Amino acid sequence: MRKHHGFWTSIRVDSAGADQQWLLPTNREEGEKRIPQSRQAVIFFPVASEEIGFTMAGFWGYSGFNVPPMHGDFEAQRHWMELTTHLPIDQWYFYDLPYWGLDYPPLTAYHSWLLGRIGSIIDPRWFALDISRGTEDQLLKVYMRATVLISEYLVYIPAAIILNRKLGRMRGVSTWESLVALVAILMQPSTILIDHAHFQYNTVMLGFTLATISSILAGRALWGCVFFVAALCYKQMALYYAPAIFAYLIGICLVPKPSVSRFIAIALITIISFAISFAPVLLGSIYDQQRGIPALTAEETPLPPLLASLPVTLNDQAWYFPPLLQLTQCIHRIFPFARGLFEDKVANMWCSIHTFHKLHRYPLDQMQRISTVITLVSIWPSTMIISLFPYRELLPWAMASTAWGFFLFSFQVHEKSVLLPLLPMTILLGGEHGLGTEMRAWIGWANMLAVWTLYPLLKRDELRMPYGVLTLLWAYLLGLPPTSLSLYFGRQSRKGEIKVITKLLHLGFYVVMIAWHVGEAFVPPPEDKPDLWVVLNVLIGFAGFGVCFIWSSWQLILRSGMMEDYFGVRMRIEAANRKKKQ
């Protein structure tokens, strides 16, 4: 079916889903003449669409608004800008730890320092040491929202555009399908709601991760190492991807033949990148000591456990003591094992089990070991596959699988950590058949389920309206329930691209999610079970995320070709046995 509108023709594109219409050039010559404008649209339209989402989310509340004394994530980010701009660098990871002590790697600290310096020029009262705590000035809110937006425009959006274009060119995806995929990636509701409404800077870390994938797909593994170290040194949550990336890098050093020079180059670049990231903190502590600013000693604050556990006694006046103290304190703050098995109510295995069998009765160190073992077991298949079959196009699948394994089974997981497994899944919309029926159904379902599990968190921040609008807008863009059922009952679905069991599974979850919202809104929980609806959200989310983990891992197995190799070998062995019998 075609309708002419001057230069443009409206046609139905099956690969983008049934009953979807897009505008394409009426003939090749005119299309080629308009390619520059098309490229501009490919960049402008997705970015403009995301800008609408940013604006929509930014007008509403944020984490900790009017909730003294600790407030929330907004105050935590502001407080880090406050302490990094006023304190010597050797006190950043020690200062008043009970009140939002700095617990992210150095790149977050440097970022906070830069934003705090700029903000202090506008209004010094926003970041005045100690006396600015809990500040909720409206202009400060505008400034903080702007810092998230600018940081995203500098890191995340360029990385997403470059990677999406790379994926499209690798697989011959049309410009317009890439455009739709890019809009979907940038408009992902969970990311917008967490960073621009709840208030975080996750997209900086996610942007470095996208740059890592893009570099590896382009055959620049060393640049991939640099960008991934940047992601790790901005937020330690990037460790969710580390097993997959490490296994891939080991794989390319061994397959098709061992390469010692490549291994040495990767190791050196990684070490140098970490050294550069930590250098200001470590060298700054030495400089502060030379200026007469004493390093914090055991008399003033407890030594970091890693340093205190050393079998030798260190001289706290030695030149090496300040950097060693800083390094061990950074590690202690970055990996907060003392906080507990999970934080708040998160849709992973431990919180689900805790609903029926209380886990706090067991020693914390025992639970740490158990969670570590289960996490390693869950990610082992994916890491083995990507190391044995180190194909670039498999990396996003391996990263999704390992990230789901960490989210479901690891220690100290937060609801917002679901952004990590979602990222490598969502970028696959821009690859081969990314907007096809099956891929779009699975990736869309995972995203809809994830943002639904974030609803209790968003509700506390009075973000119900942006949650509803952004989620439904994203569902409408991709033709997902509840805005459309054509994906499951349309023309492409009738061709058998989506299996019956997949339809039943997805639609069943969609019905349950809608029913949960109705019940949560109109049916008050029993007095003895005030968290009933939140607990149900956790249990349903855990079940769904478990399916996402299995699907991602299975797709990795299928696409690696190992199944064909296995059955091919079996067939050859059976044929040889038949010949022997004859």
C-alpha cells in the first residue's frame, strides 16, 4: 500500500512491525539527493525526541525532595560537589561518611568537583561546606538538571549515535529503521526516569560502555579498554559487564591463534588507564602531605579494612602512606560489603527469597560467599562462549547475559541496577532484524517489565505522571502493549515469527502488570502486610527477569554457532559409525 505525499511515500515496512508506517523517498535519485538532509534527521529527530523526555521528567520531583534529614540521591550528588570543591583531595573519601560519604570511583569525584566549581561561580551558597546541606533552591534544581543533560549530551548521546550507526552499517539496516531504533534507545523510559527525574548520572557510565562496544565492533580493542576503564572508574556498577568484556579480550588473544603481543598491549593499556584515573587522588594525597596537610591516621578515623589487615605495621609519616591509604579507602568505599545482601526491595533472587525465608538470620560473610559463587556459576556459560567464539557481534549478547546474572544473584543490588542489563539488549534494536517482530517483542517486553519494577521507587518521588507518559509513549513508538497488540496478533505474528509460548508469556506478564497497577491504586494492602503490592512487584519482576536472563543466554548460544558445530560433529560421528557397521 502506497500513498504519495510529494517527495515522500508512505509505505508499510514489515521488518519494523505490522501496521507501522514510515516515510521513504519515492525514487532512488531523489533519495540520493536528499541524503544529507536524511542524515541530519537521523541525528536531530532522536535527540529532539529525547529532549522532550528530559523536559517532561525534569519538571517533576526528585529523590529526597522535602524528606529530611538525609533527603536523597539529589542531595548526595550535590553534597559530593560541595565536599570536592572545599576539601583537600586526601579527605574526599573520609569526610563525614555517615552523611552521604563519597562511595563512587575517582571519575565521579572529578566530575563532581568540576560541576561544583562551575556551580559555585553561579551561586556559592549552593555548595557552601556543611551549611548548604539539604538546600532545595529552585535555581539549584535547574542547574543540577542541566548538569545531567549536558553530561549526557557530551558522553551518552554521541556514543549511542555512533554505535547505532555502526550496527546499522554492519548489517545493512536502512537509514529509517536506524532512526526508529535510535529514538527507542534514547527514549528508553527507565534511563530517563532514573537520571532525569529520580536524579543520577548513570548515562555517563553507560555512555562510556557504549563507546567500549562501538570501539570493539570497529576493531579497536585497545580503545575499548580505555573506554571501559573509564566506565569502571566512573561507576563500579560497570563491573556487571566486566566478565563478558574480559572473556572477549582473552578470546581474541587466543583465537584463531595465540597472540602474546596483543595480550601485552591490552594489559598495558588497561593498567595505564587505571593509573591515569587514580593518579590525581593518589598524587594529590602526596602533595597535601608536602603542604603540611596531614594524612588521616588511625587516631582520627579507623584504617580501611584492607590496610588494617596487612601483616606489617606501616609508618604513617612515610611518603608512601598517603597514596596507600587513599587507594585502600577508595576500594573500601567503592565496594560496601557491610551494607547487606540487597538494598531496599529489588526484583532479584535474594529479595524474593527473603519474602518467604528471612536471610538476615545468616552471617553476612556467609551470604557474601554464597552470592559470589551463585553469580559466578550464572555467568560462567556466557563468559566461556564469548571467549571460545570471540565474534564482535556476540559481545552485546554476552554483556546482557552477564549483567542479568549479576543483577539477579549478586551482592548489594539496587533497583536502578536494572539499567545495566537493559542497555546491551536495547541497542540491539539498531542491529540486524532489531525491529523485526521477535526481537522487538523480547526487547520491548524486557524494557516494559523493567520500568514497571521501578514504579515503587518512582512513586516515592512523586513521579507517577512522567512514568505513565514516558512508558506509554515508548510502547506506542515500538507498537507494544498496552498501546497496541499488532505485534502479537498482526500480519507478521500470523506468519509464525513469534511462537505461541512467547505470546502467552509476554501477554500474560502485560496483563499481570496492568492488573497490579489497578490493584495498587484502588485496593489498600492489609494492615499486617503494608508492603504487599511492592513485594508482589518484586516477585513478578524477578520471575520476568529470570526469563530475560535465560533468553539472552540462549540467544548467545544460538548465535555463536556452537549448536551447529556440536550437531555437525555428532552427525559426522554417527555417519562414520554407520559406515563401520556396514
